[in-house]
Amino acid sequence: MNEFKRMRFPEEVCRKLGNYVYRLIDPRNGETFYVGKGRNNRVFEHAEGIRVALGDEEQRLSPKYDRILAIKNVGLDVIHVIHRHEIPDEAIFEVEAAVIDAYAGLTNIQGGHASSDKGPMNHLELIDKYSLPDMPQPTHSLILININKLEDRSDRHAIYNTVRFCWRISKPRAENAEYVLAVVRGVVVGAFRASRWLAATKENFPDVSYADDSEAHRFGFIGEEASRLVWEEYVGQRGKRIVQTELRHSQNPIRYWNC
């Protein structure tokens, strides 16, 4: 066992650290690839690739675990940094989310707490968020999908291509939804009717250039824009703000409504 694997916080240090937020860094390029929160020796367990209470299929497929294995396979150890410690219980999610938002390209399966609703925005996005009309109480069964990486909210083709591929989603629930709503920073920017939900493979989505079968456990859909009346109900001219608490995205990019 090398020196790194023996590293642990003494018990008295654990008691004083309390809650903390940490970063995992790839020694090959200095890139932060994961942000997490924890107590005691959680940071060392993650840096060593120990799957703490997460020994399921999702964890085995996670980009974070793949990155740790790749680092270890070349004889190196993951670098870790305790970003902030002694964080009150009520603030830990906000601190973690703020650090997640500060680093692009992380392997975190989920975004930071309330990142889609309160994360980084430019002044135009903030004006839209607080001045656009409210989305009414839904009258259909819906799936709301968070697509914060969208660059142009006016490009309906880009909205469709972004929202349709590919998601860790319940296929039975997805097939029961009447419409899929595309959401950016708490604003609905598109409404689509999915005709088929398919495994996210290159065969099923030959027109998606980055489909390579590595995410075949996820799903995408083939569909079309919703009718003019449905689009007007949920999107309007420039988007509508989600005001229903149960429909706001937190960490999971998927929200279901009556399906």
C-alpha cells in the first residue's frame, strides 16, 4: 500500500473539520474533475476510488469512477483539495453547488443543488428569469428536461436536438408523458411531442454525431414540435418561468408531472 492510501484524518481533526466541500484533481493535467461534499474521510475514500454505499450500476458507469481508474492505471494518485470546511448543515448544499458551477466539464452525475435555478447567469438571463410570464399549472402529463448548455434560446431546431438526447430516464414514465418541455435556468424554452423513446445508441440516432454507444443505458426520443396552442401554453414568445416548486429542477435534470 503506497503512502497516499494510508492518508486519513485523525479522529480529532474529523471532529473539527465538520462538513466540507472538496475537489478531486487529475494529476496528469491539473484539471478538477469532481466536486463533492463530505465529513470525516470521505474525500480520501473518493480519491482512492472506494465506492461508498454506491456499489450499483450507476456508480460503475460513472465518468468519475472511470477517471479515477485511468489515473491509477498510469501509476498516479488523485489529488484532492478541501475547498471549504466547518460548513453549517444548512449551507452545505449551497457551497457545494457554487463550487460545482465554478468548474466546467466535471464528472459529477448531477449538477449542484438548485444550480439550474440559481446558478451562473448573465444579466439577460436574469432579466428573463424574473420578467418573463409564469408558466400556468400544467394541464398535460409532462417531462421537463433541463438543458442549461443551450446557447441560443430562439433556435427551435437546436432546442429539439439538445433536449432529445440522451438521458438517464424512466422509459415507462417517459412514454406516458404527452409532452417534453425543454428548460433553461428555470425557463421553459421548448415543447415537443415524443413519438418514440429509444436507447441512446448510434444505430437509433444516426443523425447525432456524438452518439457512440457509450451511453446505451440512457434514452433519447424522436418527435416533433408541439402544436401551436400547446407551445403558446407552456413557452409563449420568449419562454415562461416555472413557478411551481415541485417542477423546479434541483440536481436531477429530469422532472415528471402526472406520468
